[in-house]
Amino acid sequence: MPSGLKLGKEAQAKFDEAKANPDLAGTLDKKGAKRKNWNSRWFVLKENYLFYCKNQKTNPQGIINLHGCTVSRIEGPTARAHSFSVLAPKSVSIDAKWTNRTYFMAAKDAKEMERWMKTLEENGKKAVERAAAKKKDDDTKKGDKTKTTTATTASPAAGKSASKKKEASSEEESESESESEEDKKKPTKKGGSDSEKSESEEESEEEEKPKQAAKPAASKAKEESESESESSEDDKKKKKDESSSEEESD
């Protein structure tokens, strides 16, 4: 028969802690799982772990996890005196791993029985409360981490969006200023800009120069034509006079 369980590092540390500073320790009779006989065992309790050994010098024969356990007093004409039961959701022994195993124990007197039952039940409830508090704390930390991650991810996007809006605003202002400058250069109803007006006046003056140059030439030609006409009239009159004179001579 094995002398006890081969404990892992964590279980060994917990067992050493239980022996050094137990919540409760003492001898109880325990009913066997297979032979159903009663044997004296040394029990030591720390938090929600109840270890039972053949004696104080050996490794545990089994470890009962009291998390969510149910402790009840055994009564009836055939019941062992000062006995009680512990329904443990999970436990392990040298025989096997157990789920929802019911352990039967008996104390030496009623006072000892009440003390064990009360302490086992309280430690089982505390284990449930610690687990619930740990879960709540883990969920809170997970939620905070998610919020931080979301904020970190969203911040560059928001900054990028704000930058884009700022750039778009700057482009719109630049386009507005450009359009304003072009509007200033466009001719109004009364006239164009100073530069356009100056160019128009220069073109008009250039067009007037040939006209002014052509005007004296036309006037001179007209005068010459009139002079030639008068000369022609004089010649005609002279010839007529000469003809008349010749006729009188004949």
C-alpha cells in the first residue's frame, strides 16, 4: 500500500502551510470508500483544503476541496455517534480522483463535532466568495484593458481625421483666395482692369494713326482734283474764245 499521495509543488506547499499554521487540526474517524470500515485519521485544515493522513508524519492519504461543499449531521438509530458527512464537489485520494464524493466522519464528542462542522462549512463558503471576488476583479481588469486598447486604437484615427479636416479647410481657404484674386482681374460692367484698359487704349491709338495719316493725303488729292478741274474749265473757255475770234476773222 502506498504511504500517501505524491504531492506536486503547489500541493506540497499548501500541505506544509497547513501543518505549520492550520485553521483546524485533530483526529477524526473516517469511513472507507471501498471497505466501508472506520479508521482513525489525522485531519488538518487550511482555507478550503482538508488533508487527512494516517498520522502527522506521513503524506496525506487524500485531499478534500471544500469549495462549494455541503456539511450535514448524520442522525438515526443506526448512525455512528457524533458523525457527520461532507459532500465535496472535487477531491483526490490514493485510490482515485473523486467528483461529488460524500465523506463520512465522526468526532469523539458532540462539541468537537460541532466545531468541525462549523469550520468546514465556513471555509467552504469563504472559498466560493474568494472565487467570485477574483472573477469580478479579473473581469474589471479585462474591461479596463479593452477600453484602453480601444482608446489607443481610436486616438490615431481621430487625430488623422482631424488632420484631414484641417487640410481640407486649408485647401478650401486657398481656393477661395485664388478665386478672389481672379475676380479682381476680371473686367467689370463699366470697364476692365487698369492693365486691360491701357492695352485697349494703345490699340485704339495705333488704329487712329493710319486714319490721321490718310486724312491729309485725301484732302490734298481733293484739292489737286479741284485745281485740275478749274484749269480744265479755263482751257475750255480759252479755246472757245479763240474759236469765236477765228470765226469773226473769216
